[in-house]
Amino acid sequence: MNFKKILLTIPFFLLSVALMPLSAMSEEIIIKFATLAPEGSTWMNLMKEMDLEIQKKTTGRVKFKIYPGGVSGDEKDVVRKMRLGQLHAGGFSGVGLGEILPSVRVLDLPFLFRNKKELDFIQEKYFDWFAKAFEESGHILLGWAEVGPVYIFSNEEIHSLQDMKGHKMWMWEGDPLAAALFKALNLAPYPLSVTDVLMALQTGMIDTVYVSPLGAISLQWFTKVKYMMDLPMAISTGAVTIYKSQFLKIAPEDRKIIQDVAASSLKKLTLTSRSDNEKSVQLMKDYGIKVISVTDPARIEEFRRVGDPVRKELTGKLFPQELINGIMKDLEGLRK
């Protein structure tokens, strides 16, 4: 091809580049994702599946680099690193989500939900409300991912509120909801990061924790306690978010793929998590953990009443009055 022909082809080349789909021109995007969930856990296995499906459907244009097991720090550390651009996405429990959007903690209120059906109903009905609020806070909510029912695990039997007195209770450091709960219980807990709890149990600094059964096994806390009280204090909410500024760097068609795959994967994760939480209880029984059943209606009602002062304490601080009013009204309607 002579020089004149080369010159003639340049405009056509430039035009073809201009008309190429954005996804064809975009560089590979790696989303740095962190979670407290350890390697081999239900959370991690599903996240890896989600990553592979996104890679396949975007033809490798988008992939996740996953940092499991708290190697990037506690959830508050992950949120801070996302703001600094060191991380782009995270799988969080309610504590981490509350660092991004305090009002989401309404879903973790003690004894708010009586069963999974109620939680599913509220999460679905208010998803758009929370998604909009998260986006205003600089994050894209990809979907809910339930952590599971939260139980009290201890080294001495606990049957009632009175039995909790005198125990060295752990509290997730900096968690305003947990602080309000222990205030209502008139207990003085030991604030610690999640990553410090196992060592604290080993040394006897604490002797009582609250966590889901699956979490107790994944974090190995169950090896340092003897009892589990089977009355769930709450159903812990989880979710996956991605920092909005990073999300907008991705081609629109690939964003849609990520959202669709995440929505499907996280629904599957919730169902798997529920099943694994049930299996975890049996595994702990086999290990020697004794399950304390709270069946006395008066004692159950005594525990449930603790939720009232916590809700009042946090209304207007973590979440708006109109939000909790709407949720309570919807729950009353569902129960009828």
C-alpha cells in the first residue's frame, strides 16, 4: 500500500473507532472488593461465583479482586478505604452499612422482625428507598445479603435478661445500635473490633458474644463458648455496595450486567445463608455447644420489650421518624 492510500484510510479508521461500542474500547476494570467473610465461607463462595459470571458476561472487561477474612481491616476500615479509592466495593453487615447510611440500621433493630417473611417483605418494599439513599451517600446498593439470626453465645447458661448481668459481654466497637441495646439492658459491654473477638474469648477478656450461627462457625468463636440461647435478638442485615465513582467508570451495558448478576447472586446467597445457619446450629450441637431454649412466653415478652427503648433512642439519630413509622405500620398490616 503506497503513502497516498495510507492517508486515505486514516479517516475511515478514525470513524470506525468513534463508532465502536464503549465496551469494546474500555480497558479491563478490576473492582477491589473486601469482606470480613473468611475464605471457604458461604459468602466467599457465592462472591467468587458472582465474579466468574460477571467476567463471563462482560467478556472479561470487569472482574473482582477479593480480599476476604478481614485482611483489609474491620468494616469501618473498608468503608474508609473505599472513600480513599483504595477499595471499590464491600460485603457488609449492618455495622458497615451504617457507616455509609445510618438509617439502614433500622433493619437491625432488636426484636423488630419476628420471622424471615417479615424481613423479606420490608426489604423488598423499601429497596428503592434505600437504594436512592445509598446513592446519595456515594454508593450503589447491589442487593441485600442476609447475615442471619443473631443469638447470644456464652460460657454460662443464660435463660433471661437477669442472667445476662455480670457477664463480660462483647460489643462491636463504635456500633451505636449495640450501644443503645446494652444501655437498655443496663449492661457495660467490652467494645472490640470483630477481628479482636477470638483472642478476647481465648484470654477471658470477654465470655459472651452475639452473632449468627454461621458467623460463629466462620469466625471460630464457637470453639470458645459453651452455650447458645436460641431466642434470636435480631435478623442481621447484610448487603453489597460499590462506590459510585468507581461504578460510573464502567460502561453502561456492563453496569447493567453487574446489577443483574448481583441481584440474582445475592438472593441465592440469602437462601444459602439461611440453610447454612440452620446446619451450623446442628454442627455446634455435635461439637458440644448446649442450646438453651427460651419457651416461657413471659420471658420472651420481656426480651421483646427491650426493643422499644432502643427504637425510641435511635429514632431521629440513626433513622427518620417517618421511616420507622412506615415500617411499623407495614409490619402491623402484615401480621393482621
